[in-house]
Amino acid sequence: MIVSNPAAKDKGNGASGHATIRDVARAAAVSTATVSATVNASAYVSPALQQRVWAAIERVGYQPDAVARSLRKGVTRMLGLLLADITNPFTTAVVHSMEATAHARGYTLMLCNSDEDAAKEETHLRLLRTHRADGVVLMPVGTGADYAARMARLLRIPAVLVDRRIRDLALDLVTTDGAAGTRAAIAHILALGHRRIGIVTGPPGVSAGDERLAGYRAALDGQGIPFDPRLARSGDFRHGPAYAATRAILEGEDPPTALFACNNLMAIGMMRAIADLGLSCPGDLSVACFDDFEWATAFQPRLTTVAQPTDAIGATAVELLLDRLAGAAPDEPRQVVLAPRLIVRDSCAAPSR
């Protein structure tokens, strides 16, 4: 069972001695409707008002009645999932595995989607705390010097990171060796005779994208090919920006004969840009991407991909979190780095020029 933003049932009549929704409204100088909308994410509330409401909630110690009942038992048996982009087929495959593992252990999931937006991520973390999730599986989206410190303040429950690291914050982590997977794909393209290979990367500073870019550069370096920054553009892990990045690379001076997309959504934007430019794959341009997905074999040609073990990622993340909740985990954070697999299909061939 996956629950998205379940509504709190408190209508302002907290148990005797406990703060109520009216107390929060008075402390924040807002209406009870604004407090309810903030807590349940049921209507738009401006970021400034949200901050006021959350600060007041923490100040007065407000808990919804449904949460108060669960606190009498000490646990909610609910885990939060806070993921970067639920539209990504990689993410949905991982969630499927997480739900099956959690269900088998008697837990339900509350699913939140940050949509690659650090402000939404912060709002959802506060929401998970309000509903007293026992722990959270997090695919982080933020960057910057203060991101780790900000997340340390927000993460007051056990957490496991998936796919991406938070630099300078020690937490359990399950990920795939992105550098090795990308290096294998680029080595395959190089072996076909390509020497100018473009890459569409993720947002700068996000570990998954940075690691894949490092693998690309390592593969080129291994063949004595210097890195050309004109052939590397960020696509923000989205198909729209990847479309624009692909066109910029291909319409530039001395375009590449092959392209690599650092995730599957960007591969879709990449293929659309290639088609709109009147080019063929692999006749004019070879293409490969990180992440395998069902549509990869529906493309013409079928896409060469780097597959991540999504079932193992999801199951391992939930098991690490449940170990942590049960007090069965070591003090030191654990890092599980799984091996990807190169799947060679039809989208890469020898260069035509």
C-alpha cells in the first residue's frame, strides 16, 4: 500500500494538555485552514507562510490526533519515501521493489515526490515528521555548501539514501557504481571507432550525475582522448532540458559521432532532438544511455543501455532502514554499491564519418 499525503484528522480538539491546530494558527498568526493546508499539502500555501506554520508547529509541539494515537504505541509502522522524480521509470521500478519489501515486513509507505526541487524536498520532510514516519528513504536533490547541514537539521528520523549521496553527511546509502557503468558504455562506443563522443549530464553537484561524468572522462582518458567541454552539457535529468542540450551539442562546431545520456529521461529528449534535426541513429549518430527501461526495446533502433539492479536497490534500501529502526545496524553508516550491467543493442555502430 502506498499512501500519498494522507490527511491529518485533527480538527482543532487535541487531547487534553496537547497543542491543537488552533494553537498553531495563533502562534503563526494565520488561519486554521492555512495550518491544515500546510500540514496536509492539500492546497497552495506560499513558502513564506509555510515556514511560519512549520516553525509554529515545532514551537508549540502540535501533533495531529491520528499521529498522537500512533505515538501511544511508539511506532507508526509507516516509512516515508522522498524521491527525486516519480515520472522516471528507474524511480518507479525501485519504488515497486521497496513497497513489496516493506509490505512483507508489515510496513506501509508514504510516497512524496520532490520533483528535483529542494524547496519541495524540505516541505515533504517536514510533512513526514508531522505524520511521524518511523524512517525515510531519500533520493536527495539539493546541492551547495549548506545542504548537508540543512538536511541534518531536518532529518530527525533514521534515513537511508538511494542513488545519490549527500556530501559531508554520513548516512546509510544504496547506489550503483555510476562511474563504472558509464565507463563501460563509453568504452564500448570507443571500441566501435568513435573519438568524438558527446554527453548530456545531470545537474552539477548531484552525485549520480557527477559520478557518471567522471566515468565518461576516465574512459576517454584511457584512450588518450582529451576532454572537450563543448561536448558536455547538463540536461538536469529531464527530457526537455536534455533535448535543448542535445541540439546545442549537435549544432555546435565539430559535432560528435556518438552521444551518451546520463539517465533514461534524458535519452528520450536526446532521441527526439536527433529526429528533429533529420539525423538517423545509428547511421549518423550512435546513442547509449544510463538506465535500462521497458521503452528501450521499443525504440527504433533498440537502445544500448547501462542497467541498474532496481529490485536489489529498493529491497536493500528498505532492509537497511528496518535494520536501523530495529537497532540491528552498526553505528557506522553502511554504503552498498551495486554493479550495473551494460546491455548492448542496436543504437551504436561504427562512425559513418
